[in-house]
Amino acid sequence: MNRSQGNVVTVGTFDGVHRGHHAVLDETTRRAEVSGRGSMLVTFEPHPLEVVNPSAAPPRLTTAAERLEVVATSRLERMLVLRFDAAMARSSPEEFVDRVLLQRCGMRELVIGHDHGFGRGRSGDAGTLQALGDLRGFPVEVVERVAVDGTPVSSTSIRRAIAGGDLGGAARQLGRRYSVSGPVQRGEQRGRGIGFPTLNLAVPARKLLPPDGVYAAMVETPAGRFGAMMNQGHRPTFDHGRRLIEVHLFGFAGDLYDRWVRVEWIAHLREIRRFDGVAALRLQLEDDRLRALATLAAAHVNPDAPFAAPE
């Protein structure tokens, strides 16, 4: 790669970094490798709708850190995260292309998804960019929509699947299992007292979660990958209202406080319910453990599988 040759650039929010996004990233890196140029993704934080129309802003499939983690598994060389604010929202398509893509990013080629919109009021689209490319002297490649099992892949359809508890459908469109990442927090250690110690994660702001319940899960930690069972939601036996993610790892003993972990939802086991005391809860947790182990075995979950490998 010769940076003096400039960059092949793609641009977008890339929330979820799903199979359609990966098609765009693959075309960007392919063109960069052929031309000897660099490859770059230009994206935004926060999501533009959180600035221009907060009431319409969707819940996030990937937080800023999670999106970076997924993009890092691609062959892309660089990722520029622009702070999206009111001033950027007022930029015209021409201003954005000239000031950001051409001057700041050294763009020589542009790759976009078929439904890309940008600039003030999303007034720019693929046709706008192709017209600007003709005037400014850069080619524009539009990547067509990707479909899985006949279903067009989109962040919207993935959100619908996750919100409805269709984890398999979401995974097929994402190209990986849906997950959440965050630091392990100190809890009240009630689980430890009844023989089921848990890792406690705060729910990231605006992160979309599937329906609350008890799940079989896989967890990536600094100590390796572990099968697990997870309680997502509140704890009616002990308290009310607080939404938590609590994960019991199988075959792990140690301290992971303040360390980052990634939790992958595998399958729903049961609804959350209240128990008449700790003894009844302990019996149910033992049943949950056996069901989670059986579910992980039936799903042929490979603890050594790379993060972004398709299911």
C-alpha cells in the first residue's frame, strides 16, 4: 500500500457491521489492494439521528467500541470516526465530499452501499455522489444489496429479529452471533453465596437487547472463552426495576472485575420469574445450568471460533 496514491474510502454509520456492510468493506479493500492505495472507513459517532431527530434514533446494534471491534476483524486498514454534531448535520453533500473525503481523507475512489444517504437532510445519494465523482475526478462503486435466505440484509431487519427474540435470524444477517461487550462490575455477590458466582455487566446506553430472560451464552474473557448461562433483566427474587446482565461461566474461577468481556447470546432457556426463597432459586439455577450445557453442546458451539466467523 502506497499512501501517496491516496485512499479508497467508504462511508456510513455501519451500525451492526452486518453482512451487507462486510460486502462494502470487502469491495473497498479489494479495490485498494488492486490499486496499491490505502483503505479507509469514514463513520460517525453518535448515530446521526441522535442529533437531527433523537425521537427517531434507533437502538444501537453495536456501541462505538463494539463497532470498532468488528471492523478490526476485516482487512480494512484505517477507520476515521467523525463526531456528528449540528454543524456536520448542516453540511451539504458537496461540502462533505470536498472537506472531509477529498481534503482530509485523500480519497481517490469511493465505495458505498446501495442505500447510502448523506449530507443535510440526507439530500445526497448514490446518484449525487456519482455526479460529484464525475466533476471531481473520482470513481464511485455502488455495492448492491446482500440477501440471506431470500431476506435483504439491513440494520432495520436485524433490529426487528433481535427485538422479537429471533437470535438465529439475526446471526444469519450479521454473519456472527449477536453480542454485548463491557467491563465487569462489582455486584452484591448474591450468586456467589448460593454457588453460582456471576459476572455483572451494565447495559450500555441505547444498546438493543433481545427479550429479557435466562439464556445459554458464550463469553469471551481475558482468560479465554467459556460457555455460560445468563440472566438478562431484573431479579424479582431479590429486587425490582434494575435491568442487569449477570453471567455465570462454566469451568471458570477467578476475578475479572473491571476487565472487558464479550457475551454472545446463544439461545433462550426460560422467562424470568420470582422464587419462594433461595433454596427454590438454587434448584432452578442447577436446572438452568444443565439445560444451558445441553443447549451449547447441541448448538456445536466452538469455544475457539474466531469472533466474526459466520455461523
